[in-house]
Amino acid sequence: MQAKILWADDEIDLLKPHVLFLEQKGYSVETVNSGTEAVEKCLDNYYDIIFLDENMPGISGLEALMRIKETRPLVPIVMITKSEEENIMEEAIGGKIADYLIKPVNPNQILLSIKKNLDHTTLVSNKTNSMYQQEFRQIGMELNNNLDYEDWTNLYKKLVFWDIQLQNIEDQGMKEVIEMQKKEANQQFCKFVEKNYGYWLNSNDSPQLIHTLFKNKIAPHLSEPIFLVVIDNLRFDQWQVIRPQLSKFFHFEQEEIVYSILPTATHYARNAFFAGLLPSEIQKKYPQYWANEEDEGGKNNFEKELLETQLKRLGKNCKLGYHKITNLDAGKKLNEQFNQLLSNDLNVIVYNFVDMLSHARTDMKVIRELADDEAAYRSLTESWFEHSPLQEILKKIAKTGQKVVITTDHGTVKVSDAVKVIGPKSTNSNLRYKIGKQLDYKQKEVFEVKNPDDLFLPKSNISDAYIFCTNNDFFVYPNNYNHYLKYYKNTFQHGGVSLEEMLIPYIELIPKK
């Protein structure tokens, strides 16, 4: 379709060669001699892009810009001026211009501005497609190699990068390609974890696992005041979309991916993080702080107490502040009382919104529709963070000059394929892992742990075993199979083995001066 251009300049006759050049390129160009005419034209006509001379008799280009924006707020407007005065540039930019050109302009400058504004999406889409096609082959070759745990973190970063890059392109087929490649990567990663996870727990040759994360990464910084923010369920791709908002206030001193533990569930992973111990070690050493699957009540009610035990073992005598935020009012209250936190050496803030988002998406139809796919799920996270008390708190921390650590306990994966399991009524309800006795399942469809002691997993009965879903699977009982298959398909779950659940962000931030 031919793009329609309006060009307003009191010396438009001198610009006829430029107009002819654009018409030869296939554009339809209307010209006027004043800002007033430009405003009138826009009342009755729609243009794809408008060029405005800043200095015209009658109303100026800046005034014309403001008036046009009142009726045509989305049309891109390019300001052309002889002046390079800073205040004129600032006013034009404040008026949300699409581009700013200094006279004399040549035809190629005009053409470039048009392409940048009108063809930007197509050009970016084509370039992104081309670059990913090259990377697709490289990633495919890497998947055939014998990857170690560092290789997997680097490969996952690439997959997340391209998943985000491709989310807004027009080529639906390329989006399907990245989904297929992510699925293939997850299949290989799950085999890798099944083969190596037990060895990591019993060896010094392991990735940075979450139960030693505090001791190895955070405790060395406790000689100065520090804020530790644990955002429950925060995936690495979700961190990538909220990162730009924090870059306004912080430098990123360290960014890396660390490994969560199994099960990738709050009960296990976050307790392990605060205790500095694996789940069965917590159960044995601090039974008063551990709740088994069949116990009533919350499973993470003693995080502060577990952290205090770890600080004592590490010989860290510091004043601790601990706050768990589970709703908006609690977040607002903490923000209002921020100054009270400054007397602490270590402030821990556990923020549960992302976890609540994943559960709400399962249970609420409207949230399912808002977060229909991975890109929309990321977008909801980005929007929440932009307007959250947490961002306000982080801005205040930046003003104090104190260091901040942001991390999580595990991620989530979008599930699509059901795996049948049969178990007694006492079996836990998580969709990505099961613990119990007399579980009936197909061995080849799960990651099976017959002896939980081997993986430092707690048990209530001597015959308890664990099974974990891998890839994009989720457990469904044969009773009402079709109902639960439909209900949970394409929801975000955690507890099992996948790149999205196990590879989690760890970030150290220092405020910008």
C-alpha cells in the first residue's frame, strides 16, 4: 500500500526535487506552505508521516506539532529546522517527534527517516529473522555437543535472548521455530540433569546451587549494609524485561545464572536458600522449622529463623530485617516505612507477586487471556514491576548508595503434555513432582528417584519415592483425565526439571552516583 506523506514548509517550491525523488520511490506526497494549512489538512485526512519545518510564518512548526498531536496522536512527525538551539530540540522531543533533521536536508536523509518510522518493524523483523537463522544452526550444533553446566547456562542465555527478540516479529513461522528449538534444548537438558544432579550434590565440581548461594555470593558482602530481594518464581527471561527499568538507577556489578535445586518449588528451594542446607539436612537439623508435604499450614513460615541459623554458622553477627510481601498493601506499607530499614545491616525482602501471577493465571480466566503465551507472561511481569511498590523501594535504596542483590528460588515452565500417575490420597498435589509410596507411573516418562536420601530429599515414610516431570509435562490422575488436561494445559507450573525452572538469575547492583 502506498504511504501518504504531508510536507509543510514555507519554501516548499525549493524542495520540489526532494518531492519528485520520494514520488519516484512510490510515496504519495502532499505539500503545504504553512503550519496552519498542515493542521487543517490533518483534520480531514490521514497521513502515514508528516514533515514539519520548524520556522514558518503564522504558527510555528512546534505549535503545529502540538495541534496535530491533539487530533492525530499516533502519526509520526519529523521536525526539520535550521536551528540547532538546545531549547528548540528539547521542545520538539517533548512534543514526541519521531525524528529531528537539520537543514539543509538531502533526499536520502528524508528517505532514511521515512524507512526508520514506517518500515522499521519490517526491517527489524527481516534482520532479526536472518540473524536468528544463522544462530539457529549454531545452537543446533551446540546441542549435539557434550555440554557442561556452564555451557548450558550460556546456551540458555542465547535461547532467552532470541525468544525475546523474536516475540514482536511478523513471521509466525519463525516463532514456531524458536519454540521447537527450546523444546529440543529442554529435552537434552533434562537428560543432563538426570545424569549429573546427584553427583553435583556430593561434589565440589558443581554449578552454583541455590543452597550454597548465600554463603558463597552474599555473605562476603556483609561487611557493609546490603539489601537482598528474593522475587519468588522470577524466571531469567522475566528478569531481562524488568532489567531496563532498573538500569536507570543501578549499575549491574554482577549478573549470572545459578541453579535451583529439586524440587523446584518454594517449600524446598527457598528454605534451602535461607538455611544454607539441602532439604533433608534441614529436616534433620532443624525439624521445628521443616514441614512435610502432609503437614497442615504453610511450608515456608520459618525463613527468617533458617537464615538466622545460617548467619550464626557463618559467624556473621549482623542486624537482620526480614519482610515477606504477599499483597499490594504490604508492599505499600514497607515502602512507607522504608527509613526504618536503614538501621539494619542486612535487609531481606521476599516478594511473592510473580508466584501469585503464575497461580492466578492457572485459576483465573481473565489472567489466562492476558498471559496467553510466554511473551504476554513477560509483559505482565514488566507492567507489574513498573507500577509496583518494589520498584519504588529499589529507587529509594539507590539513593542510599547501598548494594542490592536480586535473585529468586526457582522459575516456572509452560506445561502442555499430560503424564498419568496413580497414587494414594496422601500424595502431594504439585503438578510437576510427586512424593509418596505406591506411586504408579511409566518409568520412561519421569525422572525417578527411588532413594530420596541420594538427592538429600526429605521423606515421611521409609518407602517414599519422588518422581519429577521433565520438559513441558505435568502430572494428571486418570480420574477426570480430560478435564484436568484441558484445565492445566498451557499454564505455568514449577517443581520439575526444565531450563526455565532450574536456571535462575542472580544479580548484584550498585547505585549510580
